[in-house]
Amino acid sequence: MTIALFGKSFSPENGAYMRQLLMHLSDHQVNILIYKPFSELVEAFVPEDIQYDVFLSHADLKADLLFSIGGDGTILDTVPFVLDSGLPVVGINMGRLGFLSSISKSEIGKAVESVLSGDYVVEQRTLLELVSPENVFGDVRYALNELNVIRNPEHSLLAIKVFVDDVYLNTYWGDGILLATPTGSTAYSLSAGGPIIAPSSKSFVITPIAAHNLTVRPIVIPDDSEICIQVEGREKKFVFSMDSRTCALDTSVQLKVRKAGFCINLVRMRGEDFFGTIRNKLMWGKDNRN
């Protein structure tokens, strides 16, 4: 078995956990593959007797599983490497909240044992695909969390016209809008007042950001819809992002978005479930009456 390790940053205070992970994998004769920039960050914590290879792109990521080491943002950054390969992603949380990277660093040993024995569950998470314009972010036109259209902080509000399956929905006046997947419903959309959506709900949510009309509220739509977005108003540019990738686009550009033709396979340990995760992470039930 080959397991790939991916990360974008690393704190030396987590060095002992990294060493523990590598030793567990080595003890089970696992072939180790590490994202090259990440290997340079963690090389001081790799035991001398452990050998590994490196990868740099989707093309040379040949593994059976990928361990994402960091937080939820790190899992989002795995998308350009995993794409449509079906490679299961295991999230090791080295940060704080961690909705997606739900395995804590203190559970690394137990998680490795479960993964290597096949004792885990795979959740399929829907992605958004930017149909047009093409090549805004190169070949990576997918988002696991959300797509957002927002105003430049130095400019005035935007008027954002939205169509769902060619039917006019609304013109949103405000700072912007979010189009989020169920996975992204616990991220920026939640902060903007959007609902929490269970991963298997087969839906997207359109959430306004600082709307200038108090009657405008988030709306949940089927995930087989095609969404068209056109920015209007006085400004000539707007800020467009898909997960952690951001650029400026001209208001003459119309965005077309749909559900991607593949999913990201997110690994969960047995005994974990979405409702338990949000209950714990959001501290639901932390009440003296319970």
C-alpha cells in the first residue's frame, strides 16, 4: 500500500505527531509519498531510517490513500491533486475547529490502524464546477466548499443577477453572494447566515453577503441546477474565488456553474457522523439543562 502525505504549512510544535505518523506507517511497511514542498517543511522530523518518495502534481500522485495534514483549508487544497482520481482523503487535524479534518492529532495511531485495516467509511462530497469562463484558475475549475462573488473592499456595492436553470431568481444588492455545497455550508456561508446542510442532501445554497435588502435570505436549490451569475452596477471589476483561489474579473464576464461530474471521497472513522461532528464543533447542547 502507498499512502501520500499532503500539507501546505507546518508548525514545529507538531513535530512529534508527524514523527509518530511516519513511524506508524513505516512499521506497517507502507510506501510513503510526500508532497515535495511539504517534505521540505517536515524533513527535520522524519526519522533517519524512514524512506519516502515525493510528488508535485496530480499526474505523479500514485497512491491508495492521501493523508491531509493541517486543517479544513488543507483538505480544500487537496482538490487540484486528487481531482477525479477517486483517491480517498484522510483529514488529520493539526489546527483548531476541523469540520472536514476530523481526526485529531492525538488519535493518529488509532486512525492509521483503522485505515490500514480498511475499518473506515467513505463519504462522497459534491463539488462545484465552473463551466465558463474557462481557464480562470487553469485546469482547476472545481470547488469543494464554495464559489463567491464579492465587491472589492475599496469599491461600492454590487448588483448580482442570478439565474437558476435559465429562470431569473433575483438581483442581489450588497457586498456579494456565495454559492456553497453542503460541505461548504459549515464554512463562509454559515458565517453569512446560511443554513447547515447535511452532506447527502443533493443541494446547493445561495447565500447573500451583507445584503442591502433585509427581506433577501439564503435559498437552497437542487444540485442538478445550472447557475448563471452576472455582475452589474457601477464597478468594472469584482472579486471571484473558488475555495482558496481568488482573482479579479471584469463585470462583462458571466459565470456559469454546475455540479462537477465527480466527488471527493472523504474518509471518516467508524462511529463518527456528520450530526455528531457539528454538535461537538459548534458546542450544541452545552447547556446546564442538559
